[in-house]
Amino acid sequence: MASEGKTGGGIWETVKTVFWALVIAGIFRTIFYQPFWIPSGSMKDTLLIGDFLFVNKMAYGYSYASCPTIRIPAVGLDIDAKDICGWLDGDNTRILGSEPERGDIIVFRHPVNGTDFIKRLIGLPGDRVQMKDGVLHINGEAVKLEDAGIFKEEFAAQGPMRIRPRCENGVVGEGATCEKSRQIETLPNGHSHQIVNIGRQRSDDTGVYTVPEGHYFFLGDNRDNSTDSRFPQAVGGVGFVPYENLIGRAGRVMFSSAGRSMLFFWTWRGDRFFEKLD
């Protein structure tokens, strides 16, 4: 009987340990940092498919979007941030809120479908944003651009989704070198970062987007392969993003893997570990 009591007690202690570990992990993820794995190439070459980073949730304060969304289709688990923190939704404000800066790399919640996106903040409330001949214009002024050579990568399936890159040097074969033009873009506040292009696209010429109060305008650094604020939400785009939908700021790549799984150690990109983001 004593043995049975010890066994039962051991199981209960294990359950309590797991429970409190999950609670602590949930609090940490809600208040401090959220892990984020880069699934697509929309932010190349700043971020590559397979980069892993932690998003600083303290940067802009907290809203309903700060709560985690947990979706595991295989077991039917679908818990949305609004299910946990819906009481914070609706007024487009934040607790301990601070304003983001132009040029920040931000993870935010899509205004319609709730998916987490990562893009660069380009337009602040009241700004007029437009693309003319592939050049970004803010409030009627073209941003400064400098040539930064060619971004090269292998034409091959990348990451768990097996996405193949688009290339400026035309259709290339498997394993060949895929090239994109690279430039350094400097925003009005002096923030500089690299962007890449693959040639003339419809999105290189747009109308004027006037950013509403309490909203922001985002672009991907891979300008010709990014679903961002240039595209309306009605057709799957991001559109203008409300202040309360910001989750946090990305500042550094912690780990990077070019393969289908982070366990494939031979695909790790050691030169990107702990790389600071601009």
C-alpha cells in the first residue's frame, strides 16, 4: 500500500510540475518574448526562410494581440488570442503603450484572419505612401537608394513549406544561382536597411496610401515577393494595421536552418546565429 501511495504521489507531483511549467511558459510568452519562425521569403535578405527569433513584446506595450494564439490542427486545438484576452480588444489602445519607429521590424496580427505576419514599418499615422517605378515615396519625397550589388541564393526548395525563390535572372534550373538586385534604402528618419527586387511588377507603381490615425503601413524587404500593406485585406493583403494588432519588435536572429527541420544540423547557418537585425 505504501508503494502505491508513493506511485500516486509521484504522478501527482509530475502533473503539478508540468502544469506550473506551462503556466510560467505562458506568462513568459505573453509578457516578455514570443518565438517566431520565418516561414516565407518576404523579408529577404534581412530575414531568410528558417530564421528563428524572439519578438520583444515589451517594446510597444500590451494589447489583446499580446496573448498567444495556439493552433494545432492535428489534435483539433484552436485557441485564439481573442479567446484569452478579448476583453482588451476593440478600442485600438495598449497598456503601457509606446509608439513604434519607422524602420522597425515588427510581428503583428493580421487585421482579418489573425495570422502572425512580420514586416518592416514604413508608414506612420497621417503619412502618404506611394510606390513610383519601384521607388518608395513618403509624403511626396522619394527615399534615398544606393546600389548594394546582387543577392544570390541557390534555386532550391526552402524550409518546411519547400518554397522556391523567384529570380531576377530568369528561369534557372534546380541548384543554379538565383539572383536579385539589392539596394540600401534610407527612410526619412535616417534608418537604413537592404531591400531586394526581381524586376518590374504591378506593385512597383501604386496609388497614394494615406495612413489613418491609429494605423500603420508595412512593406516586406523582398519588395517583389511580399504580401503587405500595398494589397487590400479583401484580396488577402495586409492593408493598414491597427495599433492594437502589433505584437512586438524583432531585434536579432537567434538561430537559422536552411533545411526542412531545425534538427537537420547539416543545414544550419552558423553565420546567422545571434545576428543583429537592421
